Amino acid sequence: MSRALAVLLTWTLCALLSLPSRSNAASASWPEIVSVSSTGHVAGQGFEPYGGGPGGHTFAISDDARYVGFRASSDDLGGQGRGVYLRDRQSGTTTFQGGVTANGDFNISADGRRLMLLSADPDLDPGVADGNQHCFVKDLTTGDVHLGSRDEAGHVLDARFCAMSGDGNVVAFTPMFTGSGIYLRDMTTNVTTRVAGGRYQLSLSGDGRYLAFGDSGVFVYDSMLGHIQTGPPGSTNNIDTISRDGRYVFIRSNQSLDPGTPCPGPVCSYRWDRVDGTVSFIWAGAGDWSSRDGNTFATGSNGSPRLTTIYDLSHGTQRLAGHTAQGTTGNGDHADSQGLNADGSLMGLSTNSPNFFTSPYTLQVPQLFLTTTTSQADTIAPSVSVLTPAADATFTVGQTVIADYTCTDEHGASGLASCVATADGANVGNGAALPTSSTGGHTFSVVARDTAGNTSTVTHHYVVLAGFTGPVDPPPTVNVSTAGSGVPLTFSLPGDAGLDILASGYPASRNVDCQTFLGQPADAIESTTSTRAGLTYNAGSDTYTYVWKTDRSWSSTCRQLILRFGKNVPSYANAQLAFHFRFR
């Protein structure tokens, strides 16, 4: 096995174990119109279902489905004519983000924070208003716009095609009038690297490590190893997208790339698995869309009615999307898929057919809708993962603690509707600070709901102390100590609350399977003590110390120690300190 393939296999397996972050998605009743202004007016000149370069976008969606970007040619959406608009489904607002030409491409980062624009709009950056297209990255939180199409020396280049990584940190572009080849620019370090050759379709993996591109064939550039991998043979092959983990590349070709299924049409769509080298036939057609996880593919078929087929590539099944258009020969009077969200559970569709959607709007021209890709009953609740605060975590007053949680719905399900976290009843966004200004016990809960109404809740309790000096570390750290030693735990409450501060039956310890602690950080206890076991208070330092006398028979085992406070300390009543141990 080559070193490059070994690295790819290792990295891919790690990536496949990760889940996309989901938070604050708006609830929905499908289908939902997207190409509508903040005041409820539909796009008078309509959603633009075509345009953009090969592999380009007319629709983009953040992982949590809160933000949807689309192209339109309407002044009545609050913008300046043809351009990219951003619909915030949570707030119900639509904002103009920048003008684009008929071939102007765009995309949204997975977290919905960054927007990539292939544009000649002079208002984006007056300093490069030369009438040519450039690749821009806009921070939707701050409004700052950064030019991505620069060469190695920082000189401004025009751009014919442009792509952005899922995290929004890397852009790839090909110049139109100046320079040659493909350029990769890290927007966090402002470093540009030129990739030899390549002129056409571009697609980046989630972290920007892998770049798939077409130039008389299909290629993937590994920016970490500086290696270019050649795809299946065929000079007419073109790439559509590369999956977020860099494993799958979707290809269009007029040649038969799958030995088991000859291409029955003028062009066919395939999925190339870069790990095992296989190429799988999907359907006889092109110009279609894959989910970022690489497991779902959506396409449309010609004729009337116009049907949208969803291919579940991980299970080898296919189904029609939830609605069917009874289209006519009228211009645009049919339904076309415009793209999928990260896991393929939601799809953008353009239509003006009154037989397709029940809508309060009169659709004179095609509009963009968002709908679920499954009509099957969803009875499985979404999953919730809370990394911070850990269960029974311990913090000190004023300590900065950042909430870290995710909500996900199962692949191909109805889709996540909301992911709401609260600390002591107040909403806390993912990445926001937890309340630690007051001592005592606190409750952190995350509630996830999918569009079918299934809910799941995860609750973690944490304690804020006036002071905590160790040497024991709170969860998620596993403390490593010698069995039979005395382990001191030193902490402060608001003053002297006496020695009767613990609930009846505590402290308590219990045996825990050491497998439970796999993957958690470990830290050896710096100091132990030979003093007798029990709780003491030092008025000079205003600290409590509990000495836990461990048993020699606990060697090579793991345990959890719990100190639960009683009613004599009101703000801490029933709150508990919990610590994890592995004994040598």
C-alpha cells in the first residue's frame, strides 16, 4: 500500500466517525418557499435555476438548514437585481449579498458563517473594481469581504471558476484572463499555492485538503501531501463534487466507467470511491446533485410529469422525492432539483407549477422551494451529543466555559427542525459561554426536534465552586493514581458552611468499567497525602479538603467518586462533584 493511500485511509476513517454540527435550524412545514422577500413578496423575475460554471451552484444551504442561498434577478427581494440572496429561515429575512453575472457561482460554508461569491460586483470590494470576476469570501457575521483570487505574491487575479471548502477557510479558483492552472488560497493564513494544470470544474473537501478538478480527465490534489491522484480513465470525464471527507468524487462522462453497467445514454453519472478505487454507475444523465456526505444523489428526468429521483447510495436504494410535478410545455412549468443539504434529507427545487405545491402565492415564474427528500414516516428521534459541559463537570466562578454540542438526524430521515440548548432555563447557543458567575449547581439541557415531531433531550449538571485547587481534575479528565494512597480534593464554597455540608451517604464511590473512559484525557495526580481520611476546613485559606483513602485492592480498576451536597448549603443542595479515577 502506498504512503498516500495509507494516509487517505486513516484520515477517511476518522472523518467518517465525525458528524456534522447541527444547531438552531428553523422548524418547517414542507414544502417551504425560499425565494421570497423579508416582507413575503416572491421574486418577480424569479429564481434563476440555471447558470454558474460546470459544477456551479444556484442553491446552497448550511448544515443546520437555517441559511439558504439562491440566485435571482429581482429588485423586489430587497436587492439590486441579479445576484445572490440569503434566506434566514429562522428569522424569516432575505438579504441581498452581492451581484453576480449569468455565470457567477456561490456557496455557503457548513456553519452558515461564510459565503463564497464569484462576482464582478464593485460594491463587494471597491479596491478591485476592475470589471472582472473575482473570487470573494464574505463573513456573514461581521459583513467583512475578503478577496480570495490572489496569486502567490498577493497580486489580484480574475477568476473563471471558484470553489470553497466546507469550513470556509480555503478557496480554489482558476483565472479567466491572467495566469494559468488552479490556485488554492488559505483564507486564514493568506497563503496561495498554485496547482499545476487544471482549468475547469473545481470542488473542495470539507477542510480544503482535497481538491477535485477536471482538465481532460478527473484529478484530485492532496494539499497535505502535494500529490495529484488521477481518476478513472476518460478524456471526457468531468467532476461535479467531492464529498466532505474527500473519499467520493461524483463524475459525469459519456464513457462507460462502471464495468458492470454500460452507460445507456449520451452521458452518465458515477461515484468514484477513492479509497477502494471502485466506480459505481448512478444514472443515465448529468447536471445533478450530491449531498456533502457523498451518500445521496438527486436528479431529475425529462418529460411530463417531471420526476425527481433520490438515490440512497449507502443502501443501494432509490425513491421519488415527496412530490411530483404535472408539468406542461410552458417555460419553466416543471420541477427541477437544485441541490441537497449535507446528509441529503432536504432538497432545493425550482418550479412554478400549481400542481406541484400548495402555495398562497401566484407563481408566474419559477421559484425556489425547500422540501424533504423522503415521504416515509420518520419515527426515530434525532441524536444529541454534549461535549461541554461534561456530565457532573466542575468549574470556578467566572471561568470561561464554551458550550459544545451537536444535534443530528439520521441519514435520509425527515431532517432536523431545531436544536435548542438552555442553561438554567436561558438559551445558550453552540459556541457561547456558559453561566459561571454564580456558585452552586447548574443544569444544561439540549433538546433536538426533527420535522416529523420526534424529540430527544440530553441534560448535564455542573457545579460552580468559589475555588478549586485540585490536585484532582474534574470530568472529562480521568485521574491516574496509585491504589492505596490518600487523594486530597481541595475546594472553596462561599465562606465557612461548617463540616455538615454533604448529603447522607456521601462521599460515595463505585466501580466503573475502564472502557467507559476510553478517549477521555488522562492526568496523573501530582500529589497524594498520608493524612487521615475525612473532611476538614481551613479558615486561613477558606478551603475545604476532603481526603479520600483508596484501597490497595483497586489496582488496575476504575472508579467514580461522588460528593453530593446536602441542604445545609442551599445553593448547592443536591448538586454533586464527580471525579473519575484509574488506579495503578
